[in-house]
Amino acid sequence: MHKDYKKGIEMRISKYYGLKIFNDKAEYVGIVNDVVLEFTKGEVFGLAVGQEQGIENTAIPYNDVIAVSDIVLVRSQR
């Protein structure tokens, strides 16, 4: 679960779309092109990541999101 969620900080889902995503190694990952919801728990489950042409879309579990502001910061894959 995102750390700000625990603090009661909310963000409209529409604000996620188009945000650039970087990992904790300062590497560009892509942009948010969709938000996956878990309806039974009422939580964000993950972010669908769009990338430039020719690169397959991926998904990032929301547990890997470190921070969200003007960009999304996520844990790098180990």
C-alpha cells in the first residue's frame, strides 16, 4: 500500500494519467496509462505503464510505489 494512503492523503485517479515514472535508481520507466483498481478492498492495485513505440506495456504493483507528486517514484526491480 502506498505510504501516503496510510496518512489519509488522497489523489484523484485522473491525476495519475500521463505522469512520468522513475525508479529509485533514477531510471525512466515510462508513463502511467491506466490505473488498476481492487474493488473489493477499494484500493489501487497497480499502475499500467505505457512506454514509447515498440516497447511492450508493463504493470507495476502499487506496493512498489514509493511516492507520487509531479512524477511517480517506484522501487527498482531487484
